[in-house]
Amino acid sequence: MDVFEAINTQRSMRRLKPDPVPDELVWRLLDAAIRAPNGGNRQPWNFLVIRDPETKKRIAEHYLDGWNNSYGRLREVALASEATAPVYRSGEYLAQHLAEVPLLIMATCRLSAVAPVSPAGASVYPAVQNLMLAARALGLGTCLTTIHRAHEAEVKQLLGIPDDVETMALIPVGWPRGKFGAGARLPAERVVYWEKWGDIRAR
Amino acid sequence: MDVFEAINTQRSMRRLKPDPVPDELVWRLLDAAIRAPNGGNRQPWNFLVIRDPETKKRIAEHYLDGWNNSYGRLREVALASEATAPVYRSGEYLAQHLAEVPLLIMATCRLSAVAPVSPAGASVYPAVQNLMLAARALGLGTCLTTIHRAHEAEVKQLLGIPDDVETMALIPVGWPRGKFGAGARLPAERVVYWEKWGDIRAR
């Protein structure tokens, strides 16, 4: 698949079928992830592949609690607006069905391998995006979530993640129930400034 | 270009020609960037396109100082090893020639638009990676740098960036002097764990 097509149709897919994802495809996602740029080529990333039902169930409990605590109180307002209702419903669906997703990938960062002025994410999220674009090209749905971090300590303990390692993203992976396409975005003209902050330019 | 080819050949390109990059291509990079996933679709990103020679010169001074302070003391050790010498020389070249790069793109994040448990980078670096993959497909070299952040306050003042906005990445963009290809990476088997931290698996 053309790189621009993958980029332009990589909608976040939060409604996923429980059907398994073969190892061969999992390796293709991971092979794409580890090609990403990262600070000083220290590759501070690790990726945990999680399929065990009990582990997924416990992560899903932490995730749902995180969702309820952060997004729960926004429910009425979000559902009242046509602009936000579909995304909210989709997020809520994922929070309620995370344990049914066939495959969770947890991307982590070894903090000791990151330079002081660099945010840890600069050396992990490009890899996560590679993984998600590769998934899109293979027909697999993904989204980038961080809501489990509301229970970072418990999730790290569950997975045996050492103290010096931070969880950066939880990526549900599965065959999508819906169709790929473009998410709603402000056009580049609205968010790009030329030479100085605030100076917009027509195309 | 196929998405896997773009991913597999997106080497960081730090030796760039001074030849200009047409606006049409700049828009294609930015159009790719703004398609990226981001937390709650709040799109906390902005992108500053910088070509003004005086602005580039001043950013380059901050960047070189940041380089000297962080990587300067590693010079002898880095150049003594065949594994690290090429990357070091390439980083040093960029630090000494940043003002000659035709185009700098600064990716920023409005911190008020990011959920508390989510690292700001989760909503900006996927866009940065989209931009860099689009550049690769168009034959433009890029790399993701954060060294200017050693002088974050001065750089923000120079560009007129508000208090609530953080600079996340400085992306030099230009026609490469060298060839695209794969950077050296540990294979996925070495960094992927299955079910529990530390549990590796053969392919």
C-alpha cells in the first residue's frame, strides 16, 4: 500500500473483532516498529505482546477504571454534540471491550537510555506510528491509547516491567469491524505557522 | 512508494543540500502530519515552517551549544568505536551546518489540550513520523532532533511561542547528500517480549 494512502486512511479503529492475529503478521508490525528514528540510536523501546486472556482481563479492568475517571464525567456533554459523540462512543466501546481484543501491544521506554533534553516519547512514538501504519497496510485496526497509565504502577507490576521503564502506549490490534478512512482533522492551513508563531498562510 | 519501503529506508539524513524545498512539497509533508492519531482528537499540534536565514542562524547557535554541552564530551569515545563513529560524525555535521539546511520544521504541543495521564508526545510524534515518512517518499531527507530544547526558553522567545506550548521536535528538511537506507537496529526478536517482561521468543 502506498505510504500516503496508509497515512490518509489510518483512522483509529476501536471496534475490533476477537479473531486471532497470526504471529507472522505480528512480526511484520514489530519489524516496522523497530526501524523508526530514535535519539542517538539507543533504541530505548521494548514491545510486550499480550494475548493471555487473564492478563488482558486485568489490563482491561485498569483501563476501564482510567476511562471512567477521566472521560466518564464528560459523557453527557460529549454525547450531546454531533462533533464529539461518535469518537466518545467509540472510546467507550473500547473501554468496555478491551479484554476481547485479540492482541494488545504495550510499547515501553527505558528511561536511562534517553538524553536529558529529549522527551522519552520522541524515541518511542515514531516506532508506535510505524507499527500502526504497517497494521493499516495489512488491514489490521489499531489505536494509540495511554489511559492504562492511570494505573501505571499496577500494570507494570502485572507485566513484570522494571522500575526504570515507563509504559508509553497500549495498542489494541485486531481485525476491524468498521471501515478504514480519514478521521476529522483541522486542515494544515489552520495549524501551520510560517516563520513566527501565529502567522498563517493560504495554500 | 510502498509504506513498508518508506519505513525500511527512512534513515536519519543529517547531511542535506542547501537547495530550496518548494512550498508544494512542504504542504504535502504537513498534510501527512495532520492525519496522525492523537489523544481525544484534540490535535494539540502546531508546525512552524522556518526558512528565514536570520532565524535559522539563531536556532543553529542554540542547537550547536546544546550539542556541545550534551555530546561534545562524548566525542573521543564515540569516534574511537566503529559502531558509533558514523552516527556521531553525522550528528556533529548537522550541529555545525544547521543554518544551511533550507527548511526547519518545529513541531509543538499545546499542553492544555493533552489529557493528564497522556505524555504530550503521544499526540505529536506520530504526526512527526508521518511527516518524515512522507518526506522519505518524496525523496526529502529529515531527522528528528530535540537538542534545541537545551535552550527551549530562548527558542520559544525567538519564534514567539506562547508559555503553554512546548517545542517537541525540530525537523531539518532538505535534499539529501547521501543515500536512503536502513539504519542499524537490534532485530525485533531482541526487543519484543511475549506476555511478560523479559520473555523473548524466536521467530
